[in-house]
Amino acid sequence: MNNKTFIPLASLLAAMLVLPPAQAADTSITEQLIRWNAQASAPGNADRGKVFFSSKHGADWSCASCHGTPPTSQGKHASTGKAIAALAPAFNPQAFTETAKVDKWLRRNCKDVLSRECSANEKADVLAYLNSLKP
Ligand code: HEC
């Protein structure tokens, strides 16, 4: 094998080692907390997040209506009854591992609960709360 074929082959192999498989985690609760803390006017506060999570905000549901309080075991969808895996990451290794999924559900769930998107401060507080829940 001469150098001309060897170099592209080597970089291809290197790329295969570096590229994650399709389902690999692309984020974590810590990364998401850093992200929302950076946009919030105050760092996420677990106590505020706990109150926010268990309170209604003008509509029929709180976050806890589907995710339970504390959200450390399987939740149940408030209207369909479908099981929802525990939201607190210490109790569910799949939670907060995909940025697109986190964004999609926060958008949808905040609309259901607050009739608007959650603010950066609200997200930072909720994530600080979820991150504080340990076995
Ligand atoms: C009407 C039911 C319902 C309500 C109310 C609700 N959620 Fe959810 N939530 C879901 C479902 C269903 C999923 C998707 C679960 C899955 O696929 O694992 C989800 C997923 C999430 C996720 C993504 C978790 C992950 O796997 O990374 C976050 C974050 C989240 N919800 C936060 C909230 C917050 C914050 C509130 C309150 C503002 C809230 N949810 C209210 C039903 C609800």
C-alpha cells in the first residue's frame, strides 16, 4: 500500500471511530443545565423548580400531572394514561440524553401547562430540581 491510498483509508477509519452510533447520547442534564443557566437571569434553583414543577399555571395540568411528584418513577400521561419513563435522570439513564428530544418535549409540555414556552429561568429551575433528585 503506498501513501496515496493509505492516508484516505486511515482518515476514514479514524472518522468511523469518532462518529457516534445513531442513538448515542448527545447531551446530559449537566450540559442542558449549563445551557439554560447561561440564558437565565439567575442560576437554576432546585427549590423554585420544585414549586414550578408541582404547580398549575392557569391550565388544567402541572408538570407533575404526567410526570408525578417527585418524578423519580414511571409517570402516567394525564389524558392518555400511557406510561412515561421517570423524568429525573438519576432514575432514568435515557432522560436528557438527546437535545432534540429535550427541546421538543419542553416546547410541547410547556405549551400544555403554561399556554406558552417556558422561559430560560423556568427551564434552569426545573432542570436544577430534576438534577437534585438522587436515589
Ligand atoms: C400531558 C402530559 C405531560 C405534561 C403535563 C408534561 N409532560 Fe413532559 N413529557 C410527557 C411525555 C409523554 C414525554 C415523553 C416521554 C418519553 O418519550 O420518554 C415527556 C417528556 C419530557 C421531557 C424530555 C425528557 C427526556 O427524555 O429527555 C422533559 C424535559 C419534560 N417532559 C419536561 C416537562 C416539564 C418541565 C413539564 C411542565 C412544564 C412537563 N414535562 C409536563 C408528558 C407530559
